[in-house]
Amino acid sequence: MVGKYKVITLCGSTRFKDQFIEAQKNLTLQGNIVITVGLFGHSGDSEALNEETKAMLDDIHKRKIDMSDEIFVINVGGYIGSSTKSEIEYAIAHGKEVRYLENV
């Protein structure tokens, strides 16, 4: 298939690494371009633990949202932390569609 592909950025707590990988695979197989996190700070990537790096990664993730048509929220068990909530608000404010792994 050749065509115009929707660009989707994954958002959510990095403690859900397995769910991020599964969503990336599924959304890609559905014909989307998927942008995901660069590090899994809550799943072992210790580089993301200092505040300066975390602030940079949060800003980079908002730039990824800017490039996207929509975001897909990895909200396992309904969990949405403060960073993810901020990303959802940012996406809505910039006219992006928001979809969720689990119904909210």
C-alpha cells in the first residue's frame, strides 16, 4: 500500500514499556507512522532521571506532538500521570485527535 499515512505520537507513562512496543507494532501494521518515546525512564533508562534531561525530553515529546496528526495514550489501568496529562492538554490545544489504549 502506498499513500498518505497518519502520523501518531504515543504518550503515556514509560513504566508501560511493553504496551508502548505493542501499540507501536499494531498502529504501524494498521498503516500509520508511529513516533514514540526515546527513553523509558520508569523502565530502566537511568539517563532520564535527572531533572534537566527530563525537562528536555518533555519538550522534545511536545515537538513530536507538533509533527503528528494525533496522539495515542497508553493509559494502562486508566493511569494518566501529570506529564501525560500535560501532553493530552497540549495536543487538544493544538487541534490534535486524542485516542486511548483503554476507554476513559
